[in-house]
Amino acid sequence: MDEKKRKRVNMLTLAFGIAFMPPIWAVLSPYLGVSTGAVALICAGLYVANGNKRKDALKIAVGFLCGDLWAVLAVWIMETLPFHPNVELYGTLFVLGGLAVLIGESLPKWIFVPSWLCGWAIGLTIMGPLPVAELGSLPIQIGVAMIAGVVYVGIGVDALQKWLVRKILPESR
């Protein structure tokens, strides 16, 4: 098998998978009550950057959910503290960032620290400007989008691509 042809087939099948599956999520997520659908693409990106390792999918998803929870906690802490907003921000990020690494690295079978930190950043970006009383279902919507990113977009596109490659290049089985 020509290596150039294999690379081309891999590129084209990946392009098809990305063109086909994420838009379905983008269209359907609002009907599922998820206004933060784009979060799935960010989370899928981290899953892919980790090498599409299905064995890591659960701990990546758990890390994202920890980050989502951490964002709510950070918003609540900063809202509660009586200091200058910059002091609150620094102190909250310092303590929670350090704790996330300590906890996550102590439980590496269950938590992928990069996804915890990424999930926390995603959550803070979306929820940070809001008071806790206005968060509503946002943390749940973000969590659902995170799981969809790992499972549907990450694992799903990878599985579709591998299936297509096997159909197009039967000798790559």
C-alpha cells in the first residue's frame, strides 16, 4: 500500500467525520436544553490531543466534570469573599489550581488533570461573569456538552474514521 494514499485516505475520512458528526451535535444540543454545545468541540480536541485513547476517555470525562464543579466553586468563593476582585481572583485560582493538581495527580486512574484544568477554564469562561444565583442549569449544560465532546465527538469521530478506512483500504484491517 502506498503511504501517500494511506495518508490521503486518513485525511479525507477524518475530514468527513469532522464535517459530519459535530454539526449534528450543534443542531441537536439546543433541543436537548444545552446552550453550551460548542464546549463539546473543545473537549473533543483535548481527547484527540491525548491520542484518541479510549482507555483514557473515562478519566478525561471525569476531569472535565471536576473542572465544571471547580468553576462553580470558584464563582461562589469569589462572590463570597470581601476583598478586592483581583485579590479574590488570584487567591481563588491559586488555591483551587493547586488543589486540582494535588487531587488529580493523587487519583491518576480516575482523573486526567489536563481535562480538569481545561474544564475549569471552560466553566469560568462561561459562568465567571455571572452571580451564583443566575447560574441556573449552566453547570449541567456544560457537563453534558463535555461528556458529548469526549464520547460522541471524540470517540464517535475516531470510530467512524477507522470504520471508513477499513472499508476503503481493506488491507489495513
